[in-house]
Amino acid sequence: MAKSVLVTGFEPFGGEAVNASWEAVRRLPEQLDGWTVHRACLPVVFGGAAETVLRLAGELRPDAVVCTGVAGGRSAITPEMIAVNLCDARIPDNAGTQPRWQPIAPGGPDGLFSGLPVREMAAALRAAGLPAALSWSAGSYVCNDVFYRTVRRCREWGIPCGFIHVPPVTALPAEEGARGLALCLSCLWAEC
């Protein structure tokens, strides 16, 4: 049976016209190295974005889940190492919610490591001439909220899950972001 992966990006937020994560994800082919690639655009909403990922993962039963987001201040593709149990929004999400210093899961672990081969991903990106680095923090906005909630549930399901930030399209064209995500997915295939 063919394997599949769910890859997500986000809708625009914060007054931006595009979100580099969705621009990269939507350019991924439906088939990549024999895997089916399911793509989804998430709302920039605390809780709601993760609910969408988990609903889709429950319906599709993929072999892995890779969520992506845009990191405005970065110029490299950055696989994320750790999701933290914290929401602390500098700006409201697209539903107008702005949690400050709140746990995502009261009583849950302070942090959860990615289930993706993040070191291998960063190395493959650099070897291909793309700007890349490991990141130890996905921040405390909706990206981290999705990362924490999905990693926690995917661990229960026994499937690898993690998060990758891409820079804005002004720092890295969407086509190069898609090429980078495809390279990251190729590293994942070796693990699954």
C-alpha cells in the first residue's frame, strides 16, 4: 500500500497578502518519491488550526504529518526541534484571540521534541544550496500551538510529526521553499 504524508501551511495573517508556508506547500506535487502528498491550508487560529490538522490526520490516516509556517524574521528554512507548552501572542490571531502566557495543555509536558529527522533535513537543505538551520523554538504563536498539539496526538497514534518554518517569500521565493520542503520530505521517507 502506498504511503502518504499530510503537509500543512497557513493562510495569511497580520495584514500580509500571502503566507510563504502555504505558497510552498501548495506547490508540492501530489506524488513525491512514491508517496501521496495531502496538502491543507490552516486558519491562523489558536486551537482551531490544530483541530483542523488532527481532523484531517484522523480522516486520511497518513504515515507522517509535517506542519509548516512562516517565520517573519528568518532567512532560512528551519526545521523545529521542540514545541513548548505556551501560548503568548504578540498580535491577535485571525479570530481576534490573543492569549498571553497561557499553557496549551495545562499539566502537559513543558516541551515535546519533533518526531522528524530534523538534523538530516537541515543538512540536506544545506547540501542542496538552500539556506537552512535547526531551530530550537517555534515561538509562542499559532505555529507553536499547532506543533505542540499535533506532536502530542501523533505520538499517541505512533506516527512521526513535526514542524518546519520557511522564511517570507521576500527572503526565499515560494518555488525554493517548495523545493526545500520536498528535500525535507525525502529525509522523512528514509525514516518511515
